Amino acid sequence: MDVRTNLVEVAARLLREQGPAAVTTRGVAHAAGMQAPAIYRMFGDKDGLLDAVAEHVFATYVAEKSRTPDSDDPLADLRAGWDTHIGFGMANPALYVLLVGRPPSPATVAGIEKLRAKVRRVAEIGRLRVSEQRAVELIHAANTGVVLTLLTAPDPDPGLADAMYEAVTRTILTDAPALAEDGPVAAAVAFRTVVPDLPRLTDTERAMLSEWLNRAAGG
């Protein structure tokens, strides 16, 4: 294991076991059997070290999620992703708060792309009521809010995550596949799932076409 990775993993362990107050340059250096100047050389300061810890732990989590194959049920996979993220936040409270308070890292962006792929599969079976972008934003915001509420509430409601998921899905999902219907609305729902993959359109043209199709589909 290289020196930088060792320092990051030691800091991650201290953060997980003892909280943010334990992650000092001196404390991490001592636990890693090194001198504090090594941390300054590699990470700049304590904030740089914490950024590296957050990226390392969340990147590991996203990589593990990516190795989990999709099932034949996009709706079940969407729910499983929600539950997994809630579980990660509850198991890593100090790290989660740290992640939320920082600009999106590459691992955070990768996690959102994983969510986007799950939402795309739901759209492809005609169960999405709103645009894919709106669905991703609603799920991400609600999921993050639930974790932060559960972590900070003096008496957290054990049913909050389930209730919030049901509220979100009532907003973004249809009761029956729109693709089973006849007419222009069903065609708009079906066509908007392939707009991002159309090769001869510019980004601006794709955005305009997606907006028109979203309006036609009522989302």
C-alpha cells in the first residue's frame, strides 16, 4: 500500500470510529506511524485530507454498487438503489455530512449517473410520468434529505425513508405503463427515452427536443 492510500484509509477509519474531531493532521499522522508534515505535502491541509477521504470512501461504495447486476425489474432496482443509499448514509454519518457539504466529487457524479441509468430503465418500460432529469433530481434530493433528517433528528422516524420513497414515486411514476396506451402521448413517452442517443443532433437540439417531448407527455 502506498503512503497516500495508507493515510487516507487511516483517516477514514478515524472518521468512522471517532468522528470528525479525531481527524487532525497530528492524529492521522500518529495513527499511520508518520510525521504530520507528510500530510501537508500530500494533501495541503486537513480539508484536503478530508476531501481525499470522502472521495475514497464514496468511490468505493459507488464501485461496489456498479458491480451489482441489474435485475429484470427496473422498479425493484430503483427501490433497491434508494435503500442502499439510505443504508450507506446511516452507516457513515460523519462522512455523509462531509460529502453533502462539499462540491460534487467525481465519485458523487458517478453515483448520480448510476441513478440516471436506473431511471432510464424505468422510462423505457413506460412507467415514468416526468422527464428523466426531473426524476433524477427529485430522487436525489429526497434521498439526501431523508438521510440528513435521520442523522440529525433527536427521535428519528423509522418509517420516514419508506414514506418519502412512496411520496416521490407517486410524483414520478405512472400507475400503468404509458407505452401500453395508443396515441401521441404514448409515442412521446417512448421517443423521449432515446433522444440522448440520437447521433446527429447537437446538445442544444437534444435539449429542445426533450423539452417538447416532455411537454407532449405531460411531464
